[in-house]
Amino acid sequence: MPSAGLAPRRIVQLSALLAMFALFTAQLVTALLPYVPVFIAASAANLALDVYLQYKQPGLLSLLSKIRFDVTVRQLLRDMLVLVGLLRIDGIEPLAEQSPLTIALLAFYVLHFCCHAAAVLVRRTRSLPIVTRNIDASALRLSAAPPRILSRRQGHRLLLFSIPTTVGLLITAATTDAYWGGIGLGISIALLAGGTFYLATWLLPKKRAKNAEQVMQWLDKWLADYKPTVAMYFSGGTTSAYQANMWLSTLSAVDGNPLIVLRERFMVQKIDATDVPIICFPKVATMFSLETSTLKMMLHPANAAKTSQVLRIPSIKHAFINHGESDKLSSCNPYAKAYDQVWVAGPAARDRYQLADIGVEDKDVVEVGRPQLSPIRPYTGAPTSPYTTVLYAPTWEGWDGNPGNTSVVLAGENIVRALLADPKVRLLYKPHPMTGSQDPRAGAANERIKAMIAEANTKRSGARPGPEAAAELTRRAAELDELTRTAFRKSSDEMERMLLQGSPKGDRQRAVAEATAAWEAAYWASFPEWEHQIVTGPRPAIFTCFNAADLLISDVSSVVSDWLSSEKPYAVANTSGMSEAEFRAGFPTVRAAAILSPSAEGVPALLESVRNPATDPYAEDRAELKEHLLGPSDPPSLARFNAAALALCEQADERRLRMEARLGAGIPGQRTAEEAEDAAREAAQDAAMDSGADNGAEDSVTA
């Protein structure tokens, strides 16, 4: 199915490339003959097509760049063919008229390369050794970015500024009057010269930021003033930001001064709205500024290739907090033994690490609960609505190809079909965002499930909310977007975004929470209670869907563990090939669940147990399993998390005191500045081997 959808697009792209080469051929042939009408038409159409593709199909033109036929070569070839055509047309004197045009065209290209050189210099001066957010960095002399057509879009600049030249030369070809070519070239040269001089003003001291050494000195001073104590360290690819975002509310509530440390520049804008200061250290050498700061500990929501680099800092304690827990082997990664402590939700995860026997000692495992689960409302009994709301939230297929990872392929359609067959069921379908990324069968099944739900909605009818509900949702969405998004100009660059995203004004995090709650209420109110919903975007969040649902059907994943905090009924699909007894024994999180086979014949009985709690055989088991997975409700999870953070910070303080005592006694132990610099250089050499992560590669190791 996906390949069939791509075929027409590929045909269009191939047709565009063939058309371009055909126009070049026509331009060459008609220039040599010469045949002026076709020559003019082919030259104009060729440039117009290139301009169009530059804006609408830049990826297609990048293929031409790989074969050394980039925009500069294409435009230079077009201009040379125009000059050849003028040379062949009667009535145009080669020496008296065409030579000045040729010299002017050469001057245009000289200016083009001068502008490109200025753009490179400007981009280098505007690329700082760190990137910040939620920090007032105005002392670095940050400034707005130059127009991107001058600084970052070489191809667009060359083509657009070439239009007057091409038009003037083609009019000369039609009229044999070199005057028009001179006017066109004069306009292009004036535009390019003016743009180059304007761009060069960003190299003047007034618009130029401080150099790298001054930036790092400013950072050291900021760290000394802010006095961070707890940081969250995160590195990953373009789709992994959710692993850090789920911990933002918890980090902001921890005692002390929190900080977020990132490693990829693009990740700064992928972190959700927060008031916590963010610093990105693209190069490992700059990250060692943290060693001399007051930072005591780091929280790690994921294992990544660059995690080992920060573990080199001996003055900081490290705790692995993961980005969700489940019975899968990936929740017991051997990498966890590299940290000082491993923080887990409850006794189940502690047992899991000991059974896995991967080198994590029991004394280093700390139970802190799941602070993020506080928004989930508890179970209140049977559904009160005429419809039973069922949330089907399968996980994705994973990296290892295990058919038991996701139910979408083997059981998804059967589960959805059985749910849609019940007229009193309202289905919420929320697939994992990475569904189909590894197994095309999962992606195809996901699309078929969506089609089934859409078709089922066409067979239902009933009262719908009025237009005021949709208007309210639009208004609430606009309010939320205004709080969570910063409006950037298209020409804005990293430095300009740093300038705009300085110190947050007021308690933005609380305002975002209130706006989110208002948006969620408006979202559910905008749909009729009988209509099935497909939820694929970041909003509404999974916990919001939990609160709207009476029953969860999922796979072995962290979704199940989180759902248990509500103590509502749930079911897990068994597509592993195991018997039910083996499945329950192998995966403790399903101990209090109804087990569905791939045929999903147990769905009617499951729905009956939800509507009539007296027939629910797992109610007591869910309460017991909840404590086993998530720990006790008292003290609250956030209090336990905060206590664990304070205790680890105290260990860091004790180590520093010991090192200071040893240093005072002349006993080796604390690193000198020279040793720290050597460690930074060594880490930088290691970083060179995985520098591909800066380009957005998914380097996050499954945690």
C-alpha cells in the first residue's frame, strides 16, 4: 500500500528531471542552429522550472548535487548557453556588444562567490559553542539573524538574482539590442552587491556575538550565579525527545535548582514548554564546565551513545530513571550498571534487575514510584455513560522483530472488529507513534484499523455538539499554542532563537498546565459521546486518554504499568505464541489483566466484566499489582523522588569533602585543571567516532 501511494509522486519527480534535461538539450540545439523563438522559450522555461523545484522539491534537486550538477553548475550552464546563442544570432556584434555582457556576467559570478564567502563567515560567527533556552544570554551580544536568502540559501539567492540577467539577455536575443542585456545584468549586479554588503554588516562588532572563549567564561559565571544542583542529561535522535519530556514536570518540582543538559542542537527546540534552564553542549570539551559548577547529580531518562562522555565527570553522581518500565528485556539494559544508582518505580523493577543478573547491585536500586502519574484519576466503578469507552493503545513492533512486541499485526484488526461490533462501545485508538517504522506489516495493519474505525463512524448517528464547541476548542488550542510555541521568523537561526527564548516571564509552566487542562476539556466536549476517535498526535496525551477510558487494551509495555495507577480493568493481547500460563508467568505486569488471544474471542466477556464489576475477577489483583509495580501511595511518589535526589546530592557533597581533604593532605584524588583538560580532550576524541548523532541520527540505545 505505501509503495503504491509513492508511485505517482516518483513519476512526477522523474518527469520534472526529464523535463529539465530536455530543456537543456533544447536550449543547446536552438542556440547552435540558431532558432530564436524556441531558444528563448527553452531558456526561460529552464530557469522557471529550476526556481520552482528549488522551492517545492528541494530534495529532488539534492540528488543532482550528488552527481556534481548543483544549482551553481546548472545556472552557469544556462548562462553559457545563452551567450552561445547570442554569439550565433545575426545582428549582435561579438566584440562591441557581447564582450561587455560577458565581462558583466563574470562580475556577477564573482559577486555571487563573494556573497557566499560572507555567508559562511557570518554563519560561523553566529554558531556558538553552546545553545541555551530559558536563560538570559543577552550579555553575549546576541542579534537577529540576517535574511536567510543571503546567509543560508545559496541556491535560491543565485536563481532569484539571476532572473533579471536572464530576462535581459533573452530580450537581447529577441531584439538584437545589447542594451537590454546590460540593464538586466546591471540590476542583478546591484542586487547581489547590495545583498553582499548588507550581509557583511553582521561581521561588524555591533552585530557580532562574543567569541567562544568569552561565551564559556560567561557560562561559568552564569553557573556560579545560578548554582544548579540537579540536572537531567539527554541525548538522542529526532524522534526520542518524548523520553525527556515526560520528566519535565518532575524535574521542575525537585528541591534545588534544576537544569537540563542536552547534546544535540536540534533537541533544544524539541523539549516541551518548561521554565527549567536548558543548556546544550554540542562538543564534549565544553561540557566539562559542569565539573567546576555546583551541580551534584544528573538524571538520565535514556541510555545514549554520548552518555559515557558525561560519566567521566567524577564530581557528579548519576541516576538512571528510564522513560517507562515494562516486563520487556529492554527495561534491564546492562548499561544501567554504569550509573551510581538506578531509580525504579517499585519492587517489580527491583526484582527484574536482580533476575536479569546484569551487574546492577540491589543496593544501587532505589524505588521512587512514578511521579508523572499524578494526573491519572482513580477507578470509580462501572461506567456511568451509555457508552463504555475502550482505549486500545498498542505498542510498536520494536527492534528485534519479536511478534509478541505488538498486537497490531496479529491481533489488532480482530480486537478492533470485536469492539466495533458492540453498539455500546466507544473506541479510542491510540497507536504508538513509531508503529510501522520497523515492520511494514504493522504500518499496513495500522492503516486498515484506522479505515475500519472511520467506516464504523459512518454507520453511527446521534446528536452532535454545536458549532460553539468547535469554536471553544479552536480558542483553547490558540491559547495553548501561544504558551507552548515561540513564533520564529523564517529567517531566524539558532542565535536569534536563543535571544527570543531568554528567561521565561512568570510561571509559564503552571499557565501551560492550566491551558492544557482547558484544551483537553474542550477537546472531549467537541465530539459526540458515541463517536469513535483515532488519536495520533501529541495531544491529547496518553494520560488524558486514560482518564476518558473505562477499559484499556494494550501490549506488554509501560502503558500497562502506568494504567495500573488507576486500578481500572485492563487486558493485554498475547501474540507471543506462549500459553496463557506461560505468558502470565513471564510478564508480571499482566498478572491482573484479562488475556486476549490473537482471535480476540474474549472481548465480549471482558466488556461485561467492565459494565458489571461484580463479575470482575481481577479487581483485588490490580490493587496488589499496582503497589508491586509502582510502590506505595504514601508517601507520594514525588516526595520519594525528591528524597532520593537529596540523598544522592548528599553523597556527591560527601565525596567532594573527601577529595578536598585528600588534596589538602597532599594525597592524590581530586583532578587538577590540567587533568580535567586532558579528560576533555580524550572525551572529544571519543566523540569524533559518534559525531553522526549531531545530524539527527537515532543514537539512543533502547533503555
